[in-house]
Amino acid sequence: MEWTGAKYADGPTAQAEIWIDATPEAVWALVSDIGLMPEMSAELQSAHWMRPDTPPGVGSTFVGTSRHEALGEWSTTSHVVQWDPPHVFAWSVSDPENPSATWRFTVESADGGTTLRQWVRMGPGRSGLSIAIEAMPEKEEKIVFVRMREFEAAMQAVVADIKRRAEEGTR
């Protein structure tokens, strides 16, 4: 795990990484299945492609609905900004030019299996966290720190679940 940045405007990032005893293609099948992601995430409640009849790729969009005890429930539209099967799947949340967050899965062949990384960068666009920061600007660093720790824990759980599923050959 890594975490950098103290203020929202710094674009703080977090990453989780795991080695998986499976092929990159098997891991890709899991990370690129957005409908499966809510099963692995406590926060993400649902996700679906806006045009399910069209194969996903750069420019594709999907809607995700999330829920958080302190932030409530919300839906966002995400825009695929990288799609390189079976290596990279990245998306920007809300506005691809000024996203509230950018997420990325990287899948690499390594040591007879696959290294999977999940990465996130907050901002630079506004998000639900922006509201909390504006209400308590003196606590910005703590607010960002807490949210990044939540992201780290959630991403570690997701990559561990992907590992389990890939190694068991299950969805």
C-alpha cells in the first residue's frame, strides 16, 4: 500500500498490489467485469454499462451507485480512459477532463502468474469529499487521510477477492 498527498488539490493516490497464480487473461476477465465489482466492494452497490450492446473500450461509459455511512448514496458516470486487454483498464469519474477520481487496474505477467495493481487518484474535480472539506477546511488533511485509508482497505479487499476468484477459477 502507498499513500501520497495531504490535500485534495495535491491529487493524493493510493494503490494495492497482489500476485495471483493465474494467467493475465483470467485476471483480466475479472477486473474488466464491472457487474462483478459490487460483489467485491462494500461501497459500490451496482455498476452497469450505459451501452451494454457495445463492446467496452476507450470512451465507453458506465454508471456506478455507491453507498457510504458518512457520505450517503450517490451515482456517478465513469468514462473509460484506458482499455488495453488484458493489461490496463482505467476510468475517470464524472468528467473525463476534470475527474473527481481516476481509477486503474494494471495486469502484468510476473513470476509464472500475474501481478495485479489497483490504483486511484482523487481529484482534481469536485467530489463528495469536497463538500466535507469546504465545511471543515481546517480538517482537510485529516479528511483526505481518512478517505485514502478507506480506499486502501477497500482496494486491498478487492485485489484479494480477485486473487481468490482467479485462483479458484470462479466468478
